[in-house]
Amino acid sequence: MVFFIIQIKPLKQNLYNVLKCFFEKLLYILTNFIIKIFIYLLELKLNFVRLLKVYVIKVILIFMMGSVFGSFLNVCIYRIPRNISIIFPSSFCPNCKKNIPFYYNIPIFGYFLLKGKCKYCKEKISFRYPVVEALSGIFAILCYHNWNSYIAFIHFLFISSLIVISYIDIDFQIIPDIISLPAILISILLSILVFNRDVLITLIATILGGGIFWLIGKLYELFAKKEGLGGGDVKLMAFFGAYLGIKSILFIIFVSSFLGTIYGLALIAFKGKKTSYAIPFGPFLSFGALLYLFYGEEIIKWYLKNL
């Protein structure tokens, strides 16, 4: 019995040593594992911060370049319908005609530096100028985010043309041929050579886009005995058919008609306008085209799925 007890004590001691060694090893492994995980997460965070900084810098630069281009769009909006060269002369005040120094011509900030007034004649500067510049910068970012290639630049130019067309139509209720006709031709070439669409389908989309609107205008004119849709709207839809493809046509017509109707009813209800009041339709068509460019395919798929 005494011998048995004597034998048990070393066994207990050995078991204790083994367990102690095991738990020390386990603690060492876990500690190393936690340290490695911490280092990995720290490096991941640093890489994320580094990438975020790069992305933010890119976004700021793209916005700045977009807003600079927006400044040029303002020039186009003001000068094209007035038959003034968009190259010469340099920027000037529409009221006193004096040249604007370059340091007051900085996109967005220039407006606020001048407190919204001309430096010389103190005439108010339209708030539209910084709005167009900001819009141009925002759309430059959206194009970069959505396409991130030369396609992004092409789409940005397309959107820029919509901004110019919309504002000119709001001011003068015209869509200049000098914009729409070259846009149709360039869009046909882009559709075939860059977007890889079939030549025949592209031509059909162009004719169909303008043709549907031409027919709607003629039918309205026949029954209402007055012009409804102008030739500029017809050419604009041909432009959209060529650039965005045949599937975009009905989408744009539906969206623009819906928004135009709501706007017209709001004018009648709240501003007492007559039903014969002319509404520039270019901005509504442009919005429909813009919506299709970014989300059209997804909206059509969702609609067909839930039909």
C-alpha cells in the first residue's frame, strides 16, 4: 500500500508537468496567432487607408477636371444660341462685356469670390454657372465610378451635350442643329465602331427614334391644329436612338412624357398656366436618356421580370 502511494506521487507530478507544458505551448501558439492577426489587420487597415487616400485624391482631381469642363459648357450654353464663337473672345460679363480675369474664372469658387456679382458693373451673375460646373464635376465622378475606362470619357461627353441642350432649350425653346446633327452622325459611328452594335440595327434605331417623335408631332398637329413637338425634339430622339440603342427609345419616351405631364399639370394647378402653354421638352428627354444610360437596362429587366 505504501509502495502504491509512493508510485502515485511521481505520476501526478509528471502529469502536472505535461499539462503545464501543453498549456504553455498552447498559450504561446494562441498569443502568436493573435499577434499575427493584429498585424495583418493593421496592415490591412493601413492599405485600406492608403487606397482610400488614393481614391479620394482621384475623385477630387476628376471633379476638378469635370468642373473645368463645366465652365466651358457654360460658354456653350450662352454663346451657341446667340451665334457667338465659343473660342473667341475670352470670358466676358454678359452685361458690361468686360473680360473676366482668369483668377475670377475658377470653376465654382470664382462665383463665390465675386459674391455672385460682376467685378465691374455689379450686375448679378446667374447661379446657373456654378450649378452647371458642379453638375459637370459630379457626372465626371459618376462616369469614372461606373465605367473607369475610355468609355467613361465618351459617356461624359454625351452627358455634357445633354446639359448644354437642356439649358438652351429652357432659355430659347430651341435645340440647335449645330449640336444635334453632328451628334447624330458621331453617335452612329460610336455605336458601330466602339459599342459594337450592328450597322443596320443602329440605323433603324436612329430613324425609329426620330421617326416616332415626328409621327407623334404630326398627329398632334393634325388634331390640335398647332405645332406640338419641334424639329429639335425629333433630332434629339434620333441622337438618343443612335447613341443608346433601339431599346432606349420607348423607355425615354415614357419617362419624358410622364415627367413632362406632371410638370405641365403642376404649372396649370399652381401657376395658373393655360393648357396651350409651351413647355421645353428637351430637358425631359435628356433626363430620360440620362436615366437609361445609368439604370435603363436594370429597370427594363426588373419590369419584365415583374410583368
